[in-house]
Amino acid sequence: MFRRFLNLEWKAFTRASSFQANVVIKIFMIIGAIYFSLLFLASGFLIFKVIKKMGQDPLVVVSKFMWYYMIMDLLMRIFLQKIPVINIRPLLTLPIKRGTIVHFAIGKTVLSFFNFIHWFFLLPFTLTLIINGYDPLSAVLWFIAVTALIYCNNFLNILAANKDWVFILIIALLLGTGALQYYTIYDVTMVTNVFFHGFYTTYYLFLIPIVALAGLWFATFSYFRKALYLDTGLKGKHEVAETQDYTWLNRFGTLGIFLKNDIKLLRRNKRSKTTVIMSFLFLFYGLIFMTGAIEAYDNAFWKVFAAIFVTGGFMFTFGQFVPSWDSAYFPLMMSQNIQYRDYISSKWWLIVIATIISTVLAAFYLYFGIDTYLIIIACAVYNIGVNSHLVLLGGAFVKTPIDLTTSKQAFGDKKAFNIKTLLLTIPKMLLPIAFFLVGDAIGGIQLGFAILAGAGILGFAFRNMVFRQIEKLYKREKYKTLQAYKQK
């Protein structure tokens, strides 16, 4: 049965609409995978020698910092790992055991690159320990225990993507331990070092990660098996309905209709409400860079970097998923007699309005000096004139459907943030810094800010020409987008 499932998955992969699309992004993903694999491989062989030259025990040092290694792995999974899924609805009508379907779906996650890459570090490091005289059996037990914890992260990520309380618990644990360490209240590694090094010094402690892995597998299996019914999620939650017409937007014609739909979307859905909250929290991101509390960040370069996010929080959290926000009814929209130009313009104006509001709310940065707030204004102008266009341009290639009706993911669909969105975000961050550095090199910081704001003004002036090109791109990708939204 598993062999048949694999055959079906291979056909679904090769016949998917996205198989031949975004070739450049896939090439970058492959290059990135090879790069990080080689990096982990080199680290596995070299870290022993580096720590040994420092006069310390390599296994003790690695065990001490293994807690942070696990934290970083879990964070990367939460924000980047895309959970493999299978279309189980057609299978439920066939004489196949539900347990078999769930075991196969969960087993797919074991083959994830996020699991496989750690072997490039752990296996060479374990072999190096054995070669340098460490007890072979103890080294193997240490390797088995750490590998089991890596796979525990895999299942924690699956549960966090489907259960909000797991996600909240993980974030609370990470923030709590991080705060204790950062403010030197308590050194967490004093406990974690004993735990991880105990995998080597004892012959029984390695059983704890294995038991935890088995428990997480069972918990994940039980959760999905209970939800494996054709009518799961069909029953809606009854609430009191409120109607607001926003008639004052009717004066803007078709553009006003789209704006009304977007405002209603932001107000009524948990996923979009979370986006608004996250964009508000971005206002305080600049406090890390603007206050001068951290000396390394107390320069114009990092302040520009921060200001892009302070004023563009909504743009990055909402704008980069256009048109995915409308994925539920996108086919219906495309069957209507509407102009793509009006649709794109409504999203653009929503981003512009949110950027202006963020800039006004960020006025409290005046406390740190007028120059600090001028940086924020310059970056806001750039976001309106340039980054807003790049966000809409990238949206044509990010065909990730967003479920607005779910009531079990208050923090949104974690799978919506993936490698593709990360690659498309890089130019939005690097270009403004490049503009600033060019101006700074020619005539100083003030010219750098002027060029940054000037680029935004030019982008705003030529927005009609840019919109025409974006419209052509959306039309060219229209049918691929429609097909992608049909795939679950």
C-alpha cells in the first residue's frame, strides 16, 4: 500500500501546475540546499579540531550549546518548513485503513530536508569522536539521542501548525529561556549541558528522546486520525453577524468595491486580523536599532534596515500574499467582468494607506532625535514608491492558498511563509540599503537618505507604467494561479 501511495505522490508532484513554474526559484533552492549541506558537513569535521585547539572537550562544548541548536532548528521549521500533505478525501471512499493513510502522511515528513541536513553535521562529528578515542558505544548512543530530538522537533512543528496552544507553548518556552539567558538571570545551559552530555556518560538516558519521539508520533497520529472524516470542518461556528457597508467608498467606483472587500476581509477573519496585529508590532522593531542600546547597530546602515520594517510591516505581512488572500473565491472573481488593473490598484492603495498610518504611529521615534524620524520618513516614501510595487510583482509567483475560515490557527497558516517568499523578500530589503550606500559613498548620509526618498518619489510618479507591467504578469500567471489554488 505504501508503494502505491508513493506512486500517487510522484504523479501528483510531476503533474502539478507548479512543477515547471518558478524554475529560477527552484534552482536557487537546490543551490541553497547544497550550500548548507556542505556547510554542515564541514562543521561536523572541523568543529572538533577548533574546540580542541581552545583546550576544551569538544563533546562537552557541543552538548552545552546543543539546546540553542535545537531552538534554532525548531524556529527554522516553524517559519520555513512546508508540511507535506496528501489529498486524503478521495482515499476515504476506498477500502483503505485510516491508520495506513495517516501513517503515510506523517511518514512523509521524516524525509524532509530539515531532518536530513542534520545528518551532515551529527554523523561526521560522531565519527570524529570515535576516531579520537571516545567510547564508540557511548558516542553512538549520543548520536541516536540527538537525532531523535531532531525528529521530535519535526513532530512539534506539525502539531504547532495545527494546534495553536502548542505554538503558543513553544514560543513562550523559547522567549522565557532566551530572556533568562540574555538578562543573565539564569544560565539555562547549566541544565541542558548535563542533559545532553548525559547521552554519552550513561547507557540509559538516550531512551528519553526515543520515548519522547514515540509519544509525539502517537500524539500526531491520534490528532490526524480523529480528524480523518469526509465531513470534518464542514460544520460552521454560529456567531452574531454584523454588517457594515462602507458606502463612503462607493465614490471610487470599482476600486472602492475592492477596497471594501479588503477591509471586510481584514476585520472578519482570524488570519487577516493576526496580520494587522503583526504589522503593528513591527512598529517597535526599530527600538532594537534606533535607541543606541546595542553599539553594533548604532549606525545609519542598520537604522535604514529597521526603518524599512517599521513602516512596511503591513506591506510585508499582507502585501506579499496578494492574491493569495482571495484564493478561496479567486476563480469566481476571474469569471467576472472586472479589470485586473483595478484589483491591483486596490491592493496597492491599501498598502499605501497602511504605510502612511504606520509612519504616523511611529512618531514616537522623535524621542530619539529628528534624524531618526527622518530616516523612517525616507524609508516610508521608498516603501510606497518602490517596495509596494515589488511586493505586488512577487505576489504573482507566490501561489500559496490561504484558508480564511479556519478557527484553529489564530496565528495564521504557518505554511504560507516558505522558501519562495523568503527569496522574493530579499530584493525588498537589499535594494533600499544599496540605494543608501551609494548615496552615502558619494556625498554622505544625507545624500543617502535623499536618494532613498528620491527613488520612492520616482516610483510613485511612474506607478501607472509599473502597474501595466504588473498587470501583464498577473494575466500571464492567471491560469497557473487558478490551478494552484485548486490543489490542496
